[in-house]
Amino acid sequence: MAIKLFQVDAFTEKPFKGNPAAVCILEKEMEYEWMQNLAKEMNLSETAFVLKKGKSFSLRWFTPKVEVNLCGHATLATAHILFENGYLSSSEIATFDTRSGILKAKKDGIWVILDFPIIPVEQIEIPDGLEEALGTKIKFMGESGENYFIEIESEEILKNLYPNFEKLSKYNTQGFIVTARSLSFDFISRFFAPQVGINEDPVTGSAHSSLFPYWQKILLKNNFLAFQASERGGILKLSSMNDRVLIAGQAVTIFEGVLKI
């Protein structure tokens, strides 16, 4: 059985930017342990496992440590591979059956548009010690799905933030979405997730399921150009349709191969 494996840089049009993800094209169901081991071997923030089932695809995402419920950049990478390699035509819609329900993706020129759920943000009290662990004052503290959601005072502070990841890993949350208004974009963000083995994720599509409704209320608009200000960086275009968030990005295939195991 030849299992195809790709590596894709997502949310970028340039190689070695954006967020790298592995995409594994399965021909049959594989055991959890096998998928987790392969994700550990790839040692990327996410490895996606996709299996065609009728007219749709089963899709699962693994960090080197755990399986996660939702991942934007690995979904974008998967859709990019399906369109680029003839698994789907450019006019078809990719339908994924996931732990977060049905997700869809479609091609629009050089962009791939993801159809994701909106994840509301609820304000909460600032947990003890979090400002110290994060390294800055918190302007707004919230919770969104499995993540903490934090707005800080400025773009400059966010770009120069150096959190204490050991301290952040002690909090009972999957990750930390940290955001601020921007002069060049509508807003910028960073995403830290040391508890699941990712100190900083380069570009986090799923975080924008929360960033979109938050900034929609503040900026009173429905279309955004967003930037994730990691070292690699990534650009996302956001809009909404039928209470869903549409997340558009580009992607570049870095390599493809065949597993020998």
C-alpha cells in the first residue's frame, strides 16, 4: 500500500513562510497510534490525515502530542493538495467530515476559501498570574471554545511579546489567542499553545473563527484582512456567510513523497 505524503506551507504564497502542515492521503482507516506516531515523526504543528468516503472526505488533525478538534491551516493545506493533484476539480467543493462537524473548502483563483464555524468569545476574569506569564497587561480577557482569548494594547507590544511558555503551559486551556489592532491590517494576532506541544503556531486558521466575531463587534465591519505576526507570518482574508466565517488563504506545496512503512 503506497501512502502519499505532502508538506504544504499554508496561508502564504511564498515557500518557507506561513504555517507548514503535512497532508497524508490514506487509502483505508488507520489506527490512532499509527497516526499519532507519524505526526510525531513529521514534527510539525499539525499533520492532517484525509480519507475519501463516498463524495466527502474524513479529515483528522494531529499535533506531535495530541489529536485536535479543529485546525485551519492543515485544512487549507489538505484542500490545496486535493485541488492541485486532481483529487477534486477546481469547480468542486471539498467536504470534510471532522470532529468539529462538516467543514467545506472551495477554490477561488489562487485562493482557497474555508467554511468554518463561528466560535463566540465570552469575557472572563483574568486568571491569576497570566499577565506575568504572558509578559504584558491584558486589555480584554475572554474564553472561546478550548482557548483563552486576549486583546492587548498595541501591535508593537504584540510583535515583541516573549511569553514564559513554561508558565503558560500550566493553564487549563488548549491555547492562547492574543490579538491587537493594526495600522497595516484590520488586526493582527499570535497563537501560543505550549500545552499541546506548540509554543507558537505560525498561522492559526481556526483562531480566526473567534477573532472574526470579536473584531466584527468592535470594528463594525464584515470583511477583514488579518495578519498573524509570527516569525514566518501569514495573511488571511475573512468574511461571513450564514453565521459561518469564510477564511481565505493561499498555499504552496514544498514536497511530496511516498511512505515506505
